[in-house]
Amino acid sequence: MTPPRHPGFDTLSLHAGQRPDPVTGARATPIFQTAAYVFQDTDQAASLFNMERAGHVYSRISNPTNAVLEERIAALDGGVGALATASGQAALHLAVSTLAGAGSHVLASRSLYGGSHNLLHHTMRRFGLDTSFVDPRDLDAWRAAIRPTTRLLFAETLGNPGLDVLDIPSVAQIAHEAGLPLLVDSTFTTPYLQRPLDFGADLVMHSATKFLGGHGVAIGGLLVDGGSFDWERSGRFPELTEPYVGFHGMDFQEESTVAAFLLRARREGLRDFGACMAPFTAFQLLQGIETLSLRMERHVANTREVVRFLSSHAAVESVNHPELPSHPDHALARTLLPKGCGAVFTFEIRGGRPAGRKFIESLRLFSHLANVGDAKSLVIHPATTTHFRLDDAALRVSGIGPGTLRLSVGLEDHADLIDDLAQALRASQKI
Amino acid sequence: MQVELDGHAAWVYTGGKPFDPSLPVVLFIHGASHDHSVWALQSRYLAHHGRAVLAVDLPGHGRSGGMPLPSIEALADWIARLLGAIGVERAMLVGHSMGSLVALECAARHPQRVSALALVSTAFPMRVSEELLTATRDDEPAAQAMVNLWSHSGLAQYPGNPGPGFWVARVNLRLMQRQRPGVMHVDFAACDAYSNGLAACARVSCPVLLVLGTRDAMTPPRAAKGLSAALSDVRVVEIEGAGHAIMAEQPDALLAALERFGA
Ligand SMILES: Cc1ncc(COP(=O)(O)O)c(C=O)c1O
């Protein structure tokens, strides 16, 4: 039987969640730059507040421009809905604080973006939430570290800084056997390269600041609910399956069989913590998502050229990229990331810190800054910037060498990128 | 709210308020492979506007126990028994798709129990293509994908269900996936086999409302013409641009139609 044709990824990137404005005919998504929305009458007001009707009340909780972005990322990731947040950090905080609180435990990969690690290891601990960290490749370690108080498993699709490829099916199975959901940070891969929900993850978060926007002009986060986790069957989430006095006594799973998590996250976390996205940011991120496929294809193609160049260069000790057979997750990457492993990776320069410093300072096209996922190519040398306080031994513990450089390959002509890298590598070896 | 019925738990959503039998009762019946939550934006509103709401999970669906019942007639009798078990004399029945046939048959068999009928996204006969019926038996994911595609009118739904930021098509797919294996085939086979529609219409004397989506690919408005011709007291409301999933796609328009009808 021929299955029916569903709209494809590129079509959804352009159309999901939006149609021409019925009042003005505007084809682009209008920026609804308003804090609040006029009620038709007192009864409609009360119904909106009580979730008897759907609609907008106040832009901290929902906004029509943000809703288009939320529906679009949900469509691309295959989720039941999403929440737009002030940043990627806010998306992670919202996910964690919706499911866990004082006395509960989060089990996370140890290969995380530094900001995520800070939030879980230091800041949330101050609020009574305990997080333990495991090697994401060690499935037994995941299994062994689950406690009765665990509420969430968390990892990145491609870990930081070693680009560990997350074995989503296996980690999701471990989570599900324990009645727990798996949250995946999909920032480096975007739904174009991988849809973690299709592999068994339950929740997905993005720093939309990165490849989703693609332009490096806006900070934003997205949290997607896969809608397949049964909170009631798990029995560990009274926040979602018992009446909540903080919202009209609502039992969220009774209200929505498949979208209870998102309802609670919006009606509690977004309402109370207030880390909402500005509608102008949502508009900018939508502009980015419209061309996500085209850009990711080019990011991946350029990255392959750059990886090939660096791999055979005398001034380069090693290149760490899952598409190389030397990477420990090469085989896994071929099954889970067949379209490519993104555009962020590290390599080791010969000559340690001084060579790294000289290399960075000699680059002309690559921008030296603390970000990834821009249309422009970016570079950072952790040993002299983000991790400058650490000595070489301490760096090693974080999986970073004195000569480790991280590139985020952009959309320029790859020949120009390679020329720039070549001249900077030459300069780095002359010291 | 949970009640014992036929030796199984029957689970009923009461709209976020305790059930008060002294108020006029509106009972919602979901369609194939669904549960009460498809009525989120109608049931909760009416429960907070002077009605006693019962949004059921049919046997074997959602939180209700037991096996799915194999025919529209059996489901209709189950609804009547449920009303009896809860102690409700008369209720307005609102049904969607398969649930609309159950409501119609229930009104024909148990006229004393039914004060009015609202049939949403309805058709008679509700024939299911051979291809789809086979898929519901042999390949549920393929069947779910087909039904989900045919249930929605487009790629953008305002204001979203249950609220802004929800992707309605995936909510619907996940809800179908949440039902137990085998339920989908029983439901679609029951729709396909139901032959008593016109005879039921002839026996129904209460007021009937048909709510139809102009872009419904599963039960298009023309497929309800036989029903409207056979009913004695019928109003038809067509909702412009709505697909099969009217409750999710145009919740306010549906609510307005129900309220005008007296729900
Ligand atoms: C993988 C990953 N997750 C989360 C974040 C945090 O996102 P934001 O900077 O938008 O708060 C970042 C930012 O660098 C990131 O790279």
C-alpha cells in the first residue's frame, strides 16, 4: 500500500503554523508586538483565564508570533507542541523545573554545554535539586545512576566538547524502563539532521540562537513535547497527574491526554518564572527556519571540506569529528545522523597553547567569539578563553587539550575558509 | 469521574468541575481511536457555564477498562447504561464521527434518555475504504497516518488546541497512538458496518444539529445529506474551512453552534 503523502520537511519549514493573515493578507508572519489582548467581554476573559477557550491573554504566556514559531518547530521535530523561551538556558530550566523540584534528581550526560552544566551542577543544587553526571557512552552507568528520586534523563545529541553521539534509542529505553522521560538538547543537529523524538526521546530543547536562527542576531530557546510519554503510567509525576492548586485545581493529563507536560510548563513555568521570548525574536527565528534545510546542507558540506583539509595538515595533530572513522562514535553516527554531524567540531593544533593563541589571532575570515551556529564561520580556543583558569591537567578532565580549537563552520565559500585556515596554521607554527 | 459499568471502570471527564446532576446534562462521545480529550475546548467551557458535563472514554479507550465494543448498537446501549449508572434521566448527546453514529443510535433506541443530539463531522453511511480498513487491522501506523492526514484541513490552525503553540495534527496522531493495539480496527469496522442510520433517523423525534466542516475529507458535508433528509427536526451548520477535526480546528465556531442549539 502506498502511504499518503504528508507535507515534507521543507514545506513545513515555510508553512507550518502560519497562513496569510486573514485580516490584512500579510504573507509573512506579522510581529504581534503587544503585551496584552483585548477581551470581547467579561465571560470570554474568564474563559480564557480558565482554559475553557484557547487564545491569548498576555504575551508572557502566549503570543501569536511566538505561537507560529512554536507550532513550526513542533511540526519539524514531530512534537505535539512547543514553548518559545528567552534563551536555550531558559528552555532547559523550564523543562527541569516543570518535572523536578527540591529533593528530586536529574541524571545528565557529563558531556554538556558549559552553561547547562552550570545550571544543573551549581545553580539548581542551591534550590535542592541534585544532578549526577555520567559518561553518555556508558549505558550501564546511565542505568546504575537512576534513583527513586530521579525525574529526568538529559543529554545532548552531540556532546560537548568531544561530539559524543548520543545513542538515543538505548538511553531512551533505559529511561522508559525506569518510567522516566529523556530530554535531548538538539541544538547542534536541529531537526534537519535528526529528529530525536523519532528515536525515542520524549522532550527536545534547542538553543534557537544557533542553527535554527542561523544569523546570530537573536537569543532564544525552544522546548518541544513529543507527546508520547505517559505520565500517569509512570506514576512519578504528580505535578502532571494530580490536581494543581496553583491552576484552578487542574489535573493536566486529564485535561490533555498527550500534551500535559506542555500545558503545565506554560501555565506554571512560563507564567511564574517568566522567561518568555520577545515576539520580534520569534519573527527573526522564523526567518531563519524558513531556510533551515538549505543552510544545514551547506554547513555540512563546508564542514566536510574543512575536516578533509585539516585531517591531512602537518600542523594538525588530530581532528575530532564523528564522520571520521577515527571517532569512537563513527558507526553510531552513520545510523543516527546519516545526513551529517553538523558544523561544530574540534581539532588539536601542534604546539599547545601558544600555537593555539597565534592561530586564533591570525585568522581573518573566522570570527573569534563564544558562539556556534552562525552563518559566519566562528572559532574559539578554550585553553585561552572559556577555560583559561585551568592548567593542562584540569583541562584534560574536561576533554580539552591546550591545543584544542573549536570551529563552527559557516556558509562562506569553502575555498576561502580553507585559505584562511591554511595561512593561520602556517603562522601558528612559526613561533 | 469513574463509575463501575459491566464489571469495568468507565472513566468520564466532567469538565474540571464536580458533576452536578441537578444541571442540564451534556454527554460528549469521542470518535474512533480517540478519548475524551478531543473535547477539551467544548467540555470544559460548558461545565463552567451551567451544564453538567460527561465526556466519556468509551470502553477500551483512554482510561476506561474493558474491550472496545464491536458495534455502534452496542456502544449506544453502553451510553444508555452509563447514564443509568450515573443516575441521569436525560442528556443532550454530542458525538464526533463514530461517536455521532453512537449518539444517533442511542437516541433511536433510548428516546426517553436523549433530549437533543448534536452530530459533529458525521456521515451516513460511514463507509471506510477497503484499503484503510485493512490497514487498521494489519498496519496501525499506516492507518493512523492516513486518518491523521485526512483529519486536518491545512498546516495552520488558530487558536490551537488545547491552546496556542500546540501542533494539532501531532496531538491527534499521538492520541491515536495512545489507544491500545486493536482498538482502531474495532472502531473503524463498527463505523463501516453500521447500517441502521436512516432507520434510526426515522425514530428520532428530538431536535438534531449537524455540524459539518466544509473541508472535511473524511465525512464531507455531502455525505450527511441522507441524514438531514431523514431527520424530522434538524438544523445543519457548516463551518467554513474546517476539516474533520472540527473540535481542534475551530473550537470557538463549534462551541457557538452548540450554544445556539441550546447546549
Ligand atoms: C548545546 C547548547 N545548549 C544550550 C545552549 C544555551 O543556549 P542559549 O545561549 O540560547 O541560552 C547553548 C549555547 O551555547 C548550546 O551550545
